[in-house]
Amino acid sequence: MLREPDCRLSQVIEGPIRFFSLCEHHAFPFFGDAYVGYIAHENILGISKLTRLVHLFAKRFAVQERIGQQVADTLEGMLHPHGVAVYLGGASPVRSDARGKRVGAPDAYHGLARILCQRFFLREEFFISCGLRR
């Protein structure tokens, strides 16, 4: 972690970060892509550390929502940024509809904290970077 006191309101966004985990409810694998972003305050983190953070929480039994929340909470605690954003889009081979057929649509989790909740253009910049908007 480096100290950079002249940070501006611009986002550091890493993704797609491929992740694999095991569902704590079913012990079946799930996988997907994560995007992690933050707006630095005075501390910055090397971009490869965002990938490591996702993998750290995904390598144990988990649920997708908890992985996203743990990543966001850890960034908040370490960097004290102006804002944090996490998006996880995952799928599991066990998902099926009522007729037992497999469903291909991924589950999604996104969490936005602090200034990203308040500023539309920052939120949109993050979602565009995730490929969720044009």
C-alpha cells in the first residue's frame, strides 16, 4: 500500500477477474468474473492486489454475496477510500428451472459504497467498465 495524497476523484478498476469457489450450501462449484473498483483517498493499492483479494475470499466455501461484501469491507478497512464498488457475475452448473433444465443466466451481485452510491457518473463509469452498460 502506498500513500498518494494528491488523488483525484477517478476510479481504479480491475476486471474481469476470473474466480472459482465452492458454494457453502451445496458444496458445488460456482465461477464467474469479478470487477473491483475504488476511488482512492490517500492510500493506493497495486492493481494486482485487487485480483489477489478476490481470490483470497473465493478459495474457501462461500456464497457470492459474501465474497463481494468481504472484498468491499477489506478495501474500506485498508485504504479508507472515497468509494468502493464490487461486481460479481457468477454461474453454477447446478442451477435449474422448475422443469429441471439448466439455466444459463448468471447470478449477479454488486455492492456500491459511499460516494459511488451518490454520484451517478461514477456509478455509470464502473458499470460501463464491467460491460453492463454501453
